[in-house]
Amino acid sequence: MFTSIVSVKLKIVVFVLIVALFINWLLPHFLVMGQKITHKVFQQVMGFILKQQTKTYETLYSNNFILKYTQEDQDLAPLILQLAEDYLFRIEKILGIKQQKRPIPLVLYSDEEALNKSFGWSGDKSTVGVYWAGTIRLLSPRAWSENTATLGETFEREGPLAHELTHLFIDEATKGNYPRWLTEGVAQYVEAEITGFTLSEPLEESKVNLYPFSRLDNNFDQQPDQILAYWQSLQAVRNLLEKYGKESLLVLLRELRQGESFPKAFVHSYGFTFPEFEQEFKESGLK
Ligand SMILES: [Zn+2]
């Protein structure tokens, strides 16, 4: 009798242990799956909302994009689609990543109010382009360029398309699992390669007081010196690419896509910790 109670108890303990081990092994897979599903559902919901918001807009298709625009911009629309196709090809080459999302939704808003309204912003934020949940929203150069005779050229030279399209690449490559400074750094790096455009540099005295990268992850937009936040992100990505090559960045993106946390993905890709990189970057990366 005693032996049989012990044996039943032992069986229960073994069973509970096996279930615990199984859950322990399964849980990370469920979390990764959950994150990927959330990312996809979020994009689909936002895509549906955007479709409703722009149902009175004109539509033009190219191989990889669908562009929504208003009649005032009908002369610009073909050029923007042609640029988008060209940039897509060049970004794939620069980053070594094939973009799978098709068609990529682009919206060209005629004024800042219309662009802001599409997010529910109060209108005090000033921007010429936004990447948001799988969609690229652009402000027509008629709203931000004074030289109306060469709007197409101005958009090509100063427009945010290459930058925003790179954000889409990073979002898709990692299924939304990336720190904000990383995507801002890569987007500026690619933009500079394609159009030659870079933001102005911060003051020398600002450069000695860099933001901790942890602050540039979740609270990027809240940092008071935005020029420093963008510049620091670009320098970090440049530093990583120049010292350790594109291959390591691709490994990092792949690990993030698989749901790995950023600190672990970073160690696996570079062989040292992110705090070690941050320390070295602060000491020597900016010279
Ligand atoms: Zn950006």
C-alpha cells in the first residue's frame, strides 16, 4: 500500500516535471508566434483603416507599390511611383534584404493637416513623411517646397521616401522587434547612400553628452535634442557597419525576427554585449 502511494506520488511529480519542462520549452515559441501574429494583425487593421480614409483618393499601381493621392498631385504621382521602385531595388542592394511585402501602400497627402489627421495627431507635429504599421505616408512637396517649378526634383533630392521605405524594410525584417534608434540609424544611413541627404550635425558641446541608447528606444521622440538623437543613431549604425560589416547587421536582424531580445541578439551577432559597445562608442566612436 505504502509503496503504491509513493509510486503514484512519484508518477505525479515526474508528470508535473515533464509538463513544466514542456511549457518552458514551448512558451518562448508561443511568445514569438504571438508577437508575429500581433504585428501582422496590427498592420492589417491599420491597412484597412487607411483604405477607408483614402477611398476618395486617386489610385496608381506599379509592380511593388500602390499609391493613393489627390487630384492636385496627379502630375507628381507617376514620378513618385517610379522613385519608389528605384529606391526599393537600391535598398535591397544596400541592405542585402529582399522585401516580401506586396503591394506596399503609399499615400501622398496634399497638406500637413490631412497627414496629421490620418493618425489623429493634434497638428502641432511637423513632418514630411511617416512610416507607420506597414504604410508610408508622405506630404506632397507642394506643401513644403517653395520652388513649384521643380517639385519632382525637390522631392527626389529632399523627400523622405528612401528614409521611410528603409523603416519598412527594418520593420518587416524583424517583424517589429527592434529598438527605435536602430531603425532611425539605418534609415538615415540608407537615405544618405541614395540621395546624399543628411540632417544637420549637433553642436560640438552636445556631442559629448550623448543620450543613453535605452532612452532612444522607447522615448526617442520625447528627447529634447532631436538633432542629437538622430545623429547619434546614425553614428552608431555607421560604426557597426564600418567596423563589423553588413553580415553582422543581417544576423542581428534575423535574430530579432526570431523573437530574440535585443541584448541577446546583439551578443550573438557581434560577440560582445551592447553595453560594451555603448561604452566604446562613447569613448572612441565619435572621434
Ligand atoms: Zn525615421
